[in-house]
Amino acid sequence: MEQVSLLKAESYQSDVKQKIVELLEPLGGLGTFCKSGDRVLIKPNFILPRSPESAATTHPAVILAVVSLLKDMGCHVAIGDSPGMGSAEAVIRKLGIYDALKQYRAELVEFRTPAAVSASQRLPFEPRFKNLLLAKEVFDYDRVINLPKLKSHGQMGITLATKNLYGCLPGPAKGQWHFAAGRDLKTFARLLVEIAFTVNPVLHILDGIVGMDGNGPSNGRPREFQLLAASSNPIALDRMIVEIIRHKPEKFPIFEAATELKLPGVQLDEIQPLGTDPALCVIDDFQVPSLGPPNWVGNKPLTILVEHLISRRLILKRKVCIHCRKCEQYCPAKAIIYRRGIRINESKCIKCCCCQELCPVGALEVADPWLIRWFGRRR
Ligand code: SF4
Ligand code: SF4
């Protein structure tokens, strides 16, 4: 059975370190995953430099709690990422923990150096993406601990443990792989699974004390879910959370990719929940902004036939846009043109949501086209 531990945690003001200890207890404690003298790399969600209150990144209290626990054990601790915008250091400074990490003598690592990794030796399945270059820095440590955030995601619906490891691609490679996968969500999901299992963290600890839904992963609404979750299996952890937010797993391409690879943890009956009863962790009304077809269309031929009319798309809130042109800069498909305001070329757009993710003011939103909104109102 794949074990997933759950724990209710009211706020970041409570003793988060003690909460993490309680969370990991049913899994055997942190000592099951690391030992004294280990060089441990922590990979949080550092999507871009934002304040802790925005809920865009893993909360600093969770990061410091894990750093402190590892230090208590006698580990050498490093913390790193390759943010979509800015650097890991810029995110750490924005979160206000630069000095605290220094005091812990935690090493700060930027994932910058592309390196070939022998994926076939690490993966429990035949890799499809044989020319994957991940950040060399990730593999300089004995163990990796993944610290994802519970957030909605424009392209994949949700970002949890598996998706968080996409940040192990160095800088520009993230855009290139988005472009290579194109519009095919299943191909992109397969890529995410391959990256997650190549990096192969020993432990995933999800920060859902305050998470995000709606226009995530950076501009959605922060919500108090009061939840921490942990597992050694990212697929099982993600699957349990999808159950908790009361959405169907079929909505999320990650599970389709994991099912195809026969990975354990996709089916609920393969998961043993530990700690707090999942029924007590339920999150209602979690808004998922997926760019896939609207949920009510269950008819596949009809969906394909009128996809260009019914697919959700990126809508620009013109009054919010500050004309910074960052979206144009980061669009991997060069689908954004700036002419006294931004325009998205729908035929070039691969729906990767990088622009929506990195817009500093949340001016891009995933929404239904007017036809669907009109039809939805009349149903
Ligand atoms: S990144 Fe956002 S604010 Fe900047 S130009 Fe694009 S839509 Fe406007
Ligand atoms: S316009 Fe936005 S969603 Fe479309 S390809 Fe460019 S970055 Fe991706």
C-alpha cells in the first residue's frame, strides 16, 4: 500500500515544526528518509518572487521547519529551485528568510546547469524523453525532499508533488519543453511524471495550510485549507489531495500518464491514509482553471468538432494589464504580439499558461469563451 499522511494545521503561527513532526510520525519519522551526515536538497515551490501572503510559493514557515528538523538530525541542508521568473535567491529574499537560512548554514542553490541524467537507471519504466537535461545541481546531493504547495494550475488543473518537480529543469529549458510538448496535455503530463521519478525525492511534504485555487498557480485566490500532507510517493499524494478537493481524477492528465505507466498510487484502494481522517480534511468548492474542454461537454466527437469555439482560453483583463510585456518575453511559442497592448495568436498558442503564470499582476485569466458563458447561463 502507498502511504499518505494527513494532518490538519490551523495556521503558520502555530508550531509548524512540531506539526511536521506529527505529520511524519505515521510514516516512521524524518529519520526513515534521511540520516545524520546526509547532504539533503530541499525543493520548494519557488514559482516567482512573491510575498508569503500571496500563497504562490511554499510558505517560509514550512521551509524553515523542515530545514530546522534536518539540521537537528545533523544533515547538511541545501535549498534550491529554478523559478519561472527571477532567481531562487530573489524568492528567498522576498519570503524574508534569507538571513534565517544563513543562520542555519543552509546552502542556496540555483538550478542552472543542464546535464544529462541516466534516467533509465533511475526510472521504474522505459523513459520516453531520453534527451532530458535536468539541472545538474539536483543530483549533487544524497537526498531530495520535495516541498510543493497546494495550488490550482491553468494548464494541468492542479499543481502538487509531481508538478512541482518541473522546476528541476534549468531556466530556459522549461519553456523549451513546454513548446516541445505542444498542446498535448498527456505528453506534458508524461514528461512531468518522468521528471518526478528521475529526480526521485525520498519524501514529499505538501504545504496546504494556505493554498490557492481559481486563477493559479500565481494569481489565484489564497485559501485556508489548513492541511499538511506527506508521502514518499508523489502520485499517491496527488491522488489523495484530488479526493480531498472532491474532483474527479480523470480531469487531471497526470493520472492518465501514471496509469499508462502502471505506477502505484493512482487508485484510491492502493492508498493507505494515515494521520487525520481524509473525511475531516475535505475542501469544498475548489476552483480548477483547466484549459481543457468545459466539463459539461462529455461528448468527444462534439468536443473535437467545435473545440475552437468551446475551449477555455486566456482572457486579458485590459484594465489590469500594466504593459510590462513579460508575457511576450516568456511565451515559448512566440504567440504573443505587442501592438499598443498584447494580442494572443490563438493558432500559435500551445496553451502552456506560462504567460498567465508569470504575469506580475494577474491580468491573464483562464476563462470560457463567450459562447460557453452564454450557453451556461441558459442551462
Ligand atoms: S505580463 Fe501581464 S501585465 Fe505584463 S503585458 Fe502581459 S498581460 Fe500585461
Ligand atoms: S500565449 Fe501564453 S499560453 Fe499561449 S503559448 Fe504563449 S505563454 Fe503559452
